[in-house]
Amino acid sequence: MRKDRLYEEDLLVSGTVGGEVLSKQERQTLKREAGELKEKIEQAKNEPISE
């Protein structure tokens, strides 16, 4: 993953680039969900591949 991707996604979610004005609660929910997905991805990387 590119290092600046999270910054770009933050602009899309929190900034005016995405065109939607999100409430603080909506931004927090999206950031929390993104954090949960990131944790799941990291856990999956550490698991052995089953065939």
C-alpha cells in the first residue's frame, strides 16, 4: 500500500474532495471501521495459508 493512500482516503472521508459533508459521528464510524479492517488484514497476514 502506498504510504500516502491513507492521507488521500482521509481527504476523501474528512475533506471536501469527496463532495459529501459528513458529520463528526459518521467520520468517527468510518475511521473505526477502517481500523477494524486494518487489524483483520494484519491478522490474516500472520496466519498460515491453508490449502
